[in-house]
Amino acid sequence: MSNNRKEKRKKKKILLGLFMILFVGIVLTASTYAWFTANQTVTVQQIDINVAAANGLQLSVDGSNWKPYISKDEILGANSTYPAAINQVPETMVPVSTVGATDSNGFMGMYLGTVTASESGSNVLTATKSTETVTTSTSGDFVAFDLFFQVTEANDIYLTNNSSVSAISSSKGIENSSRVAFVIEGTKDASASLSEIQAMKTAQTPIIWEPNNNAHTATAIAHARDVYGETITSNQAIGSYYGVKAPISTEDNIALNSHDSSKFASVTPQIKTGTSGIPASAYQRAFHLDAGVTKIRVYMWIEGQDYDCEDAASGSDLSYNLQFSILDAA
């Protein structure tokens, strides 16, 4: 064999080796990634929570100590007077999805998703249940805490114009995929024992609020088109989406944009507000309270199935502001 032929074969082997290394590198970097479309996790780095009441309405984190304002520290410290409290405000929030179904504890079923690129190039979703825990109140994937309301007579409760979900500093758009839910877990007469009040957990259908419903960045618009096959505009209000309702395994081979009824269900938030927020002239009715003490579990999360939950929005900081009133705007 001539030296030229040996040299050519050697070069072919080197080129083939380089090609295989390149191919393996592509597979390793593109095969598995976090919800939804790139090799990074969509997170909220800082979470600020403010809960307030107006027009004489009183709130409590334990059903005993009443005040017009609840802070994040009080939510995290509720165990001192409410030992059974399972409140969490994670230091970092990641996308989850839910249809709002509750279990026997009054907890909403929240699912943490991961996307894998299949051999055909499609996006395959897997999902595991993410349950709140009291072990470390600053851990978890979403915000969840109990809130108690006391009224002397039946009243509608409104979200005032001071209620919002917004970016703390520069906006990347992740606030557009935020959700807040109110799970009414029962009402007791004000004369009931504290243990009875704290133990309530017969959950009703959650009231889900989608703020910033009509705001979408350019990358979110592309995400809706390329991943979900939906055409939306920058200021289009979205009516519904398909939330995850059950665990999804790799073997299920479920596409990210699937509407498989065994794994997904259509979700239409009962409350939708746009970028202009809740008008000062017309507050947003949230729910109805009967006379006595009512326990409500509050959830705050990044909805993974929202078109706006995409990689460019990662790393934002969010502020959740809730102000309740027993009176509509004057």
C-alpha cells in the first residue's frame, strides 16, 4: 500500500472521528432540557409577596391573630402559632402546571415538567408531581400558604387595583405566565375553637387568576408558533390552555403540545386581567365569603403550559401583590 493511500485513509478516520465527536456533542446538548425549549431552567430568582386588606377587612396566617397586612416573613413563620401550617415561599421558583384539582388535604395537584427531544425531533414531555412541604419553607417549586379571613356577615371579596404580578426590575416576560389561585377550604363560626378553624381542608374548586393575560414578548409569540402550533399577537388575550393533570412518564411518549385527555385538561382562569391591571374605578370580584372565619389556601406559580413560559424569560424577579376589599371601588 502506498504512503498516499495510507495518508488518505488516516485522514478519513480522523474526519470520521471528529464527525462522531461532533454528533455525540449535539446529542448530549440537545437531548434533555428543562421545561420548555432550551438547555436552561426558567426560574424566578427573587419572590416578593405582599398581602393587604382594605375597608376594615382583617387577615391572619393562623386564624387567631388578625391584622390588615401580611408579610412574607409572617407567612414563613406561621408555624409558631399554627403548627400544622404547610407554607412555602421558595427562594427560586420553577415552572409547574396544574388544572386546579385538589386532593384530600386541600392541596392543588402541581406537576413539574421536563422536555426531551425525541429521535424524530419532536418535544416529548414528562411530568412528576411536586407537593408542598414544611421541611424547609424556602424550598419548593411554587408558592403556597394558608390565609384566614374573618367577616361578620356574608360579603363578596374584591381584588383592588393594588393587586398585581410584576417584574421587580427589568422585565423579561415571565410575569406573563404567572398564576394565582384561591382554594376556599371551609368556613367556621367565629366562636369555633382555633383547632377547628386551622383544621379546615374541604377544598372547593380553585379560583384561578391570570394577570397580564394580554401581554406576550416576541420570543413568546415564536414559542407559541414553533412549539404549540398557535398564532398569537403581542396584545392578544388568551382564553384557555391545556394544563397537566397527571404524572407523565417517558414510556407515555406524550408530545409537549398534546391534548391527551388522560394527561391534560383545558384550563380557563376565572379571573383574567391585562397589562393595564385592575381599574381603580372597578375592582375585580375574586370570591364570596360567608359570615365567620374562612380558610383559603393561596397558590402562586409559573404556569409551564403558558406560551409565555419560555427560555428568554428566565432569571426574572417577581413581585406578587394582593390587596382584598369587602367593598367594590367607589
